[in-house]
Amino acid sequence: MAQIDQTPAWQALVEHAGTVGKLHLRDMFRTGDDGDRYRQFSREAAGLRLDLSKQRWQGDTLELLLELARDAGVPEAIERLLSGERVNISEGRPALHTALRLPADASLMVDGEDLVPAVHATLAQMDSMVDRLHAGQWRGATGKSIRDVVNLGVGGSDLGPLMVTHALSDFRPDVAHPVEVHFASTMDGSQLADYLSRFNPETTLFVLSSKSFTTIDTLSNANTARDWLVNRLVTHGHQEGVDAELVMHQHFIGVSASPDKMSEWGIAADHQLEFWEWVGGRYSLWGAIGLPIALVIGMEGFRRLLAGAHAMDHHFQTAAMQDNLPVVLALAGIWNNNFLDIRAHSILPYDGRLEYFAAYLEQLEMESNGKSVTNDGDSVDYSTCPVLWGQLGPNAQHAFYQLLHQGTQAVECDFIAPLARYDDVADPATRAHLMGQHRLTLANCFAQSRVLMLGDDAIADDGPRPEHKRYRGNQPSTTLLLERLTPETLGALIALYEHKVFVQATIWGINPFDQWGVELGKKIANETRDIIEGRQGLDDMDASTRGLIEATWRAADE
Ligand code: F6P
């Protein structure tokens, strides 16, 4: 099949970019197609408002992009994704994260089986674990109630739950026995070592989250945790009847698509939560991998998160292409990346609760669409996923906004903020202060996107200025407003980006659901570890790696 850049729709966009690409955003706002770009380029769904008017495009640009999406088969691809076809072609699987948020009375037949009952059976299993922990009825081996839960996982088995628990910590339910949830992902053990130095083993429970249950990062943390518990509670413990088997049973929950491997490692069968190969790691927070989320916001809160994501799924499936939030957001990215040559994308939330949102999206977008081979096995000759990074907007203003305003790189920005906040704070004086801080934050958010757009024109003419005080503007941005940050709107926001990634992958003709690019690094890391540990095998090494390994040996010998 011809690649997308050979189609008439792509060629029309190249030609269109030749003229529209030369326009400055300030001129587009002056002459706007119908004088009101905000109305023209804003869309709403599922508690989210998307303002795409500060993109460097016009009405006819969007028309051409929609034609490109139709030529690439986006409407049909959406149907294939949601109906459970094997869209992950290199691994021969469907990608059914959307099935994890279907309501209990829905049904989704895949290969003659309805997936919904199994999905809700897992939710019920999570429900019962969360209930026991929140009631103080889940006891460690010595009989004390669990207080600290540490999630051991990495990538998709860490970032989603970490991001959501942080974002929604205001939604903790009032329970008899709240537990504190923590995350350790790094293979160097630094996060875990800190917890082990502070927590009481009698009241600490570990959740081993790993789809494959082979990830060395997670397993090495898990082995350290297991030894810590057995050492402290059995070898050096003084309580009769407390043995390693009891410790393993009471202090570990496993979450994986591989029950055999969980059993082999020592997770008791009744403390295993299973999920399915048809859920990709970075798309998995909606099921058992979301257990830490449910422990923080309760199962009711977790179901609200699922409902918000489902509302976005429904919108994605039913809204017309030009009004479809994931579709138009994806098209803005394609326009910037492929036609305006803007290859950097910054994610800038203006709400401290979204601290980990950019880190989460870095995996979602770059591990999904950082590909250069099409589904037909051909090398692409156009650019795919841009470099994406971000941080809380207010902090980034004091860090890298200098580059956005006056550097040499063109960067697309996503500004994200809730419209309302703090109106529920009980103390009136504190409420007034905090609501003022919220308005200040929104003012900064809107001011930054305005200056990035207009440059010098954002301020009244105050006479000639030296070059180093000038702003060129013309940096495109999207502003995404949530009515307020709730489980529902966060669910919708995450699902929006998941579907955006899928639409872009469809247009680029690549598979967003595999990640072969990370495999070679894992293999070579294992070989390198054998060399470091075995102190031999340097002969075939390049000079740089040889020098680094020898330095490791010298440091160990000193
Ligand atoms: O190495 C990349 C990756 O495979 C991600 O795709 C995944 O989210 C992460 O590692 C963790 O994998 P697992 O859940 O199997 O431990």
C-alpha cells in the first residue's frame, strides 16, 4: 500500500503549508476566517473544553486534515479498535483498554467470548481487597493491620497509578483504616531503600505490578523486599508461627497477565489479580494495575474514573470527525509535525495535582508512536512522534519557558488547567486565599499561551526595544480546560490522549501497541551485567564500554 505521504490529501497539505505556514498567528487572529477563531476551533465533550484556536491553521487547513484522516481510514480504524479486532498486528492481539471501562451491563464479544463479565469479576476482586485493607482487616504476618502499601512496578505498571493517585488524592474516602500508598520503580533500589529504612515490615504490603512478570527492574525490587520481610519477620522475628509462607501470603499481592510466573515467584493464588494480554502496559491503569488508585480514592472513585474514560470512548466512537476531540487534537499534532516541521511538544499542566501527567504522557506517546516502520514493514519517510516532554507549567515558567519564548526551536505546547478549584475549602479566609491563587494560576496559563502566540504584540507599543527583549511569538498551542479535576474528567483526559495517539498512529500507518525498540537494550543490559559480575568477556567490547566497565571494577576494588 502507498504510504500516506504519497496520497493527494497529503500533497494538498504540503502545498497548503507553503502559504499558511508563512502566516504569523497574530495575523490569523486579526483576520480570522469568521472573526472568531475561539468559537471556530473550540470543542467540548465529557467535561473537557479543547481550544485549538492558537494552532497555526485556518478553517481550510482543518478541512484538508480531515480529508487526510478519512483517506488514512481513521473512522474504520476506530471501529476496528473498539470492536476488538487485532489492531496490534506485530503481536497478533486486540488492544482493548476500552473494554476495561465498559459498564457491567455492556457486552463485547471477541472470538466468541463476552469480555465484560471477566473485566467486572476482576473489579469485584479488587473491591474486596480494597475493602479489607480499608477496614483494617488485612493483617500482616504478626497480626497487625497493614498501613503502608508499596507498588513495585515500572513503565505502565507504575506511571499511570502514580500519576492518578497524585492527581486525585483530594478524593480519599472516609474509611476506618486508611492506608498510605507509595511507589518504587527504579532498578537501582533508591526509592525502595528509603521505604525499607522507614517502614515497619509488620504493617507493609507490596503490590508486584508487572504485566510480563519478567521485568528485571521490578523483580529486583521485589526480591529485595521479600528478603527484607523474611529477615525481619522470620529470621530475626520473635513471634511463634510466623514463617516465610505466611509472610509471602500476607505481604504480597501480584498483578500480572502471567499467573504461572506469579505463582513461581511465590504470590499466593488468592492474592493474584490477573489481566489480559490484550491490555497494553501503558494502557493498563484501568484494570488491576489500578489497584493503588483504588486504594487511594476507593473503588467508588475508581469506577468514576472508568466512567469518565468511557464517556470519552463513547464520544470518540460517535462524534463526527470535525467535532471529535481526539481526532482534532491528533490532527493539530500531525499538522505541526509533518507540515510545519515542529518536532517538539511540551505538556504544561497548570495544577500541581497533575505533577506526573507529563511523565505519564511521555511513555504513552513516545513508546506508542516512536516508530519508523509501517504496518506493511516499510521504513517511513516522514516524521512520526515528536519529542515530548513537560512539567508543571508554573514551575516550567522559571525553567525552560525562556527557550519557548526566545530560543530557536519551534515547539507545540499543551496548556492544561481546571476552571474551578478550592470553592469547597471549609475555612472562608483560606478559601479566599486559595481561590485567588487559582485565579493567579489561570492568569499565568492564559498569559503564557498569549505571549507565545502574539510575541511582542501581546503588549502595547512602548517604543523601540533592543533585540534581546523581543519576542517573536508564533509558537502554536492547545489549551485544554477541565470543568474541575475529578475522577471523571481525569478519566476523560487520559482517554482523550490515548485516542489521540491511536488516530496519529493510524495516519502514520504504524502500530502504537508494541514496543520492540526497548527489547535490545534489555538483552544487552543482561549481557553487560554478566561481564561486570563475572569480570571477564571484555574482549569484544568497544573501547568506551570497556573503559566504563574497568572503572566499575577499579571502584569496587578500592
Ligand atoms: O520496557 C518497556 C515496558 O515493556 C513497558 O512497555 C511496560 O509498561 C514496562 O516495560 C513494564 O513492563 P511489565 O509491566 O511487563 O513489567
